[in-house]
Amino acid sequence: MRSYAFDLDGTLCEENGNFESFKTQEDWHNYYKDCKPITKTINSLRFLYSAKRRIIIWSSRRSEDFAVTKKWLEQNRVPFHELVLGKLRVDFYVDNNSLKAEDL
């Protein structure tokens, strides 16, 4: 079975916060629970899921954000097999298997 890893912020949901003003974990949770979904990407993900592809949501969010993240995914009907938080915090990933959402 082919597998796909989807980033969350900026890929499945819009990024539009004033992050410098966030002081507490509650600030982050309030932001995460209200993020606007990116429907086009989520629809592509749903298609892949229905085609029996393994879907992994892989985000740089911290482990403390697991519950609010999982709830957002469920509320927005984003199907997935695995949710992984805590990837490397870098500006760019260089990978020979990278895809853009519009290429799916």
C-alpha cells in the first residue's frame, strides 16, 4: 500500500495567526481549534484514503497539541491512519519524493 504524509499547517489548514503574541499553550490551542480547512487539499486526501492509500498527518506541532489536533481533524472529516507530531523544525525539506497538494 502506498503511503502519503500530509503536513497540517499551511497544507490542510490555513496559517493566519499572530504567533509572536501567543504566550501560553492555551493561546496555541485556541488558534489550532479554529483554523480554517483548505478544502481542495482535504478533498485530495479523502480521494487517496478512499483509494486505499495510507494517510499520515505529520506536523511540527508539539505532543501537547495532540488532542486539539486530532479533534480538529475529526471535526473537519479528515480521514487518516496515523497522526505524528514533532517533525524537525526547519524552513525547507529536501526530499526526492516530495509532492505539492495540487500534484496529487
